[in-house]
Amino acid sequence: GLIQSIYILEYSYMGMVALMAARLTKELGEITQTRALLQELDVRFRAFFQNTAVGLSLTDCRGISKRANPGLCQMFDQSADQLDGQLILDHFHPSDRPTLQRMAERIVSGRGTTFRAEKRYVWPDKSVYWGDISISTVEGENGEREGLIWIVVGITERRHAVDSMRSMNEQLEDTVQQ
């Protein structure tokens, strides 16, 4: 009976090892699939981030740029390395900074999730351009705010066209009244 008990224990042990091997094989397959999906998502994100025609910046909750795309680099006339670590608000017109700061703080504090407005941004040579600015949250796995995403769409030409049309309409109204 002792020998039979030892054989039964051995077979039980081998069965447990076989079950654990099957489970590990299944988990390895799932990990491989997850890794492939993450790699595909990373490739898509990088393509979107690098190739979009608008300016994008990922910042921390204080507005310090952690990553900027080529579109934003072109809009601010700086390289991504130069923009990293800078306060993104420093690139906007001094009169527009307080509004942008309040809206970013409001989003970070949870009293809003997005903000959008037309604001001015300034090149290093002090020339002023217009941008359609959107600010949204970047949330972590547990739902807490990890940072902000800033989207800047250049609208300077459109702004000039609207201003020109407004001026022409005023002139036309003056002419009609005279």
C-alpha cells in the first residue's frame, strides 16, 4: 500500500504540474496578445501624434510640457526638446494667459473636463498668431487627473478674413447710411 500511495502522489504531482503548465501556456498566450495589441496601439498613437496637422502637447497638471508634436513645434517655432519642460502658457499672449490658466485649473480640479476658445500665441520674435485652443484631461487608470492635452489649431488666416469681412460690412453700412 505504501508503494501505491507514493505512485498516486507522484501522479497527482505530475497532474498538478501539467495543469500549471497548461495554465501558464494560456497566460503566456494572453500576454503575447496583449503585448501585440499594446504595440499596435503605440504605433497608432505615435502616427497620430506625429503626423497630425494641428499642434498637440501633453502636459502635467501644472501645464509643464512633457511631449509636443511637430505641429506645435512649428506653431511655436521651437523644437520638441526646447518645449519639453516649459510652461505651455508662456507661449500664449500675456493678456490671454490668465483665462487659459483659470480654465486649466478648473479642469484639473474636476470642475470641468474640457475648454475651448480662440486665443493668441506668440512666436519668439514676438509676432502674434491666433489659435483655436482646446484643453482636455488625461486620466489615469484610477480616474485621477494625470495631466492635460492641449490642442492648438492655427486660425490666423481665418481670423484675418473674418476681421476683413467685418470691416467691409461696416464700410458698406456707412456707405448705405450716407
